[in-house]
Amino acid sequence: MKAIIAVVSLAIVLMIALVVMSNHTAVSVSPAVKVVGVSTPVAVTVTNPHGVRRVAAWLEQSGARYPLYQESFPATRLFWSRHQPPRSVTFEAGKDKAPNLKEGKARLVVEAVSNDLRGSSDSATYDLDVVLVPPRVIPDDLQHYINQGGMELVTFTASGSWSEAGVKVGKYTFRSFPLPGHGADQRFAMFGYPWDLPADAVPAVYARNQAGTEATGRFWFKLFPKRFRVRDFEVNDALMEKLVTSVDPTGQLAPGPDLLSRFLKINGEMRRKNNQQMADLRLKTEEKILWNGPFIHYGKEEADFADVRNYIYHGKKVDQQVHLGFDLSDVQNAPVNAANDGRVVWAADLGIYGNCIVLDHGYALQSIYGHLRQIDVKVGEMVKKGQKMGIAGQTGLAGGVHVHFSMQIDGVQTNPLEWWDEHWIRDRVMSKLDPGSVSAHASASSEPAPHARRKKR
């Protein structure tokens, strides 16, 4: 009898221990799904050291349940020595799986049953939106002439269900803004045709909804390809010492075993980082025109936009970089003036650009002034065309006194030359933004000179 009692007691203890050792299951969806459309992929990870017996998922909407996924796995209770890795499952959610699903709010539920004695059921719920109406986009019927490295403006209508709209050119994307004097669905986008794209890249307007459904529309355009200069740029130890010391006097930003490796790190890695910092300033823009007429051209042009530079050291090519702007030479202590009205969004050191000022002119159009010796403006300050903002210098990666001047459209640097031309600004930009203007249609058929400073439609 004692033996039987002992066995029963041991069995009870063992059962209690097995229940205590049972685990709950962690359920996660990554990336998070906030919107589902016609067919939206969902990736789920379930984590339980003993594994899971079953995983199921469904959508709930207006009291109805729409099954999306269910899978069962072999069950076992001999789990105390087991340690199962997380299990990943994927399935589709949306109208294809649930034909009765409607636009509006819904809830995604994912449930997992643990593979242990307890067999616990754990679930995770996610509130989301169902978006089923596709976007539509219709571009204007104007003729668009584009210089490679330059920019253009297109208007279009976005309709249906959309959350994002703009222009795509190759790997680049440009935002759109409401067309002044029209409703929110009437849009315009200033976009660049960047210097590094092939001549067969086709610009297109697009609209995309939160479910990831995208509509595109092509418009008439003619591209004037441009061959950008390739130049050798000689560097020696004295010049590298000067440049490296100017950018990284403490040796902490670009450490390296020797002067050449430090210079190459600054010229390449830091250049890319600084250009990204500059591009990120596109988000600090106002949705209105701040500029007034043509941008002022200061100084003598010493280097052109998109010059390809081969860096030559002791007769060998050690690097190649692209110079995205104009070097405008000046004299020591010369003032650096604002090329147009705008708001200061950057006024500090910017790596290879040294002391740098960036002005926002509205609608993601920004001008850049680099290598200053002195900055006299602050972030947030409004400046007027021709206003002194600082003093020219040779800070950053500059071998002599000059101002690095560039323009960027939604974070993509483009040729400033067009913005120095009053006729180009009037014909290519202002005529399309003015809701009462008819000049855009009246002059749409006249073709511009492809590389002239004075470009006409």
C-alpha cells in the first residue's frame, strides 16, 4: 500500500512539475501590418521553447470572422529536454482571402497553441485598416523638356485611395504638393533627372495607397543628354595634410594608418555621409514659394556641376568622386550672399563642406553654400535675396578660397544653372504653379535649346 501511495504521489508531483514547466507562446508580426488590401503579406514569428501544436490567423470585422491561415504540427509531451527555435509562418491577408471584407477598420488575430502538457493558447491582436479602392493618377498633357542633371515640373491628378504621390525617375523619388488654388487631389512635383541616370530612364507620376497598391502614369518628355566633364585632380602630401587637418584635426572622425587612407575615408565615406545629411534637410521645407525671381549668380565658375574627378597621387589614380555643385571663386573676406529669399535650415559645420549654410526656398527647393570662413545667420532665420550670410573661406575639403554652391530638389542635387535663368523659372515653374496663367499651354510646343543658359519651352 505504501508503495502504491508513493507511486501515486510521485506521479502527481511529476504532473504538477510538467504543468509548471509548460510555457506560454510569444506571438509577433514583423514588419507590423497596419493596413491590408487585396492581398497583403503577413509574417508571423511564434516563440516557445517546447514548440507549438497549432498556429491560426483570422480577420475580424463587424462581428464576422474571416479565416486566413491554419497549420497543425506533430504534438508531443516529452518536452523537458527539448528547446525548439522560433517558428516563422507567412500568409496573405486581404480581399483575396476574405471576399466579404469591406473597407474600414478590422482586427487581425494570430493564435498559437503550445506543444506541452498544458497546451496553452496564446494570441496577439492587431488593429488595422482595410484599403481596397486602388489609386489612380493622370499626368498633365504638356510637353516637358528636361536637361540631364536638371529639373522639371509636372502637374497631375491623384484619385481613388492614395496616401503618397509624386514622381519616380529611375531609383529616385520626388514628393508632390497640392497645386496652389486647387483641391488636394490636384498635385505638382518638381523633380530632377539626376546626372547619374542613363538616358533611357523614363520619368513617371505615381500614386500609392497604404496597402502598397501603386498606379503610375507617363507624360510626354524630351531629354537632352549631357556629357559631364572628367578631370584629373592632382593631390600631394602637402595638400592632403591641409585638407585632412581642416576636416578632421583631431583624427577621430577619419582615423587611419596613414595620410592617404585618412584622405580617402574623408573623400569617400564622409562625403556620402554628408550628402545624406544634406538630403535629409528636404524634410525641413515649407509648402509655399519663398523665392522671388531668378537666383543670383556670384563669383567666377571654377568647377562645374557633376564634374567627375580622378584623384591622382604620385602618378596613380587613387580615387574617383563626383563634385555636385559649382565652385564659385572669390577673394578672402568676401561676403557670401543669399541667392534668393529663404529660411535657414542649416548653419554649421558639415564635414567636407566645412562651414555650410542651407536655405529652404519652399516646396523642397534648397540652396547650399559651403566652405565658409564665418557664418552670420542662424537656423530658422528668414533671409532676403542678396543678404550677407557669412564670409567666404576654405573650410572643409577646399584647397583654396571659394564658395561651393549647389541646389537640391527634394534632397537630390541638381544643376543650379537653370535657377539663374529668369525665363526658365517663369516658363518651366511659375507658369504651371499660377492657376490663372495660360502661358504654360500657349508656349508648350516650343522646344528649348538643350544646353543654353537661357532655356525656353
